Amino acid sequence: MLAPSAIPLIVAPLMAFAIYRRVRGSFGRQPIRTKRMTVRVVMFAVIVGLMMLSGLQDIRLAEGALGGAAIGASLALLVGLRLTRFEQGSDGTDFYIPNPWVGGVLSALLLGRLAWRFLVLAPAFASGTAAAAPGPAPGNSPLTMLVVGLTVGYYLAYYAGVLIHHRRHKRQWQAA
């Protein structure tokens, strides 16, 4: 069994890699890979569902997650997809170019909130008082759930919108 102090050593590199991939995918020309995007849409939908289960512990967490997901989906549909450019390569490969500001702001907001929560909770976990404290876990925060829900809701709606736009684009090319 792992010692509790070893868990951050395992989780931190995995989170850093995931954040690197998320930030890298927010900038520059991205190929449209329909199977991967479909898997991402399903995965983000499952994550939203799992986030809603936090309401079993504290309803405020579920409210934060649902509110964030709704705001994120609205942002994707009203801003993100409108600012996205679509291109076709010389070999017929389709690409999309996401707006770097939207992805950058979402990534910075998520990283900032997670860093803040880590700084606030690190002393409690280091001293061991967090696990012994009665009541809800100290890491639970409706604001954190709102920011995570915002990011997940945005990318769920954004990837679904890119897939829908791509399908329409393919139909237009086939009809012409």
C-alpha cells in the first residue's frame, strides 16, 4: 500500500501532463479527428455526471458543478465556436483553429483555482489535521467545482459543436 505522502508524487506528474496536453490543444491548428472528439464528448459527459454525484455529499458542490457546466457550455456555443476557424488542408484533411484567448483564459482560471486550493489545503494535509477533522472534507469547495464545471462544460459543448460543424462542412463538400 502507498504511503499518503507518496500520492502527490504520483498524481502531480499526471496532472501536469494532462494540463500540458489541454493547453497545447488550445493553441494552433488542430486536426479534426472525429473518433477522438466523440470519445472526448462522451468522457466529458461522464465527468459532468460524476461531478453531479458530489451533491450526495453536499448539494452546494453539485450546484457549483452544474452552474459551471451550464456557463461553460454557453460560453462554448456563444463565443468559442464563433471564434473558431475551420480549414481544409491540401491533402483534404480538415482542421480547426481554436481561439487562443478563450482556451488560455479557461486554462489559467482552472490552474489558478487549483493552485489556490492546493496552497490553502497543503498545511492541513501536512499536519494531518485534515483527515481527523469531523464534517465534510476540507478540499470541497463550490467555487472549485464551478471552475472545474466551467472547463468541462466548455469543452463538452465545444467538441460537440466542432463535430456538428464538421459534419455540415462534409455534407456541403459532398453536395458540391
